[in-house]
Amino acid sequence: MAVRALRGATQVDADERSQILDRSAELVSAVLERNELVSDDVISIWFTATPDLTAEFPAYAARLLGLTDVPLMCATEMSVPGALPRVLRLLAHVETPKPRAEMRHVYLHGAQALRTDLPR
């Protein structure tokens, strides 16, 4: 087993609690599914939100998915002029036998524009 890091991001349509929870849950689920991971494989997840998102903690969505014993942290993303608005990001550390080259980062909705170099 190796420790690997996975990145992901999604964009919400509005700073609304339900949007943040739904898109955060979708993002976490997609990262786990695309990398054939279960909650026991997850070491920790660091979430960030652009400064325009304050209605809910994205980590709460992971708790609702059952990641109750995984360390989770939320922070505010840097406010960079011209940056994509309403973006939730994650950095997950996981244990897996897969090599780094087989790890699949996940960018959903408008956040796909952040990593056009990745396969869909």
C-alpha cells in the first residue's frame, strides 16, 4: 500500500447550503468511485471554498456520506482576481496499491475548466 493524494473540484451555481452539500457529496463520491476507494482507504480530506461560498462547510457533506471517522478540514481558498467563482476543492490522502499514474483526479461542472489537461 502507498499513500496517494487526489485532487478534485466542482463549481456551485449559488452560495446556498443545499448546493454546497449536494455538489460536495457528488465530488467526494466521484473521487472515491473513480479510484475504486472505500471510506477505510481515506486518510484525510482537506476542503477549500472560494471566499464567495459561506453557506455551509463542504466537509459536512462528507460526514453525511458516512465518512464520520475520517479527519476533515475546511479552509477558504485564496482570493485571486479573475479566479473562477463559487468553487469547492478537495485534496484527499488515501491508501491504495495503485501507482500514482493510475490515480484519477475529478473536476466537475464549471471546475472542469481548471484542469483541461485531464481526461473526463
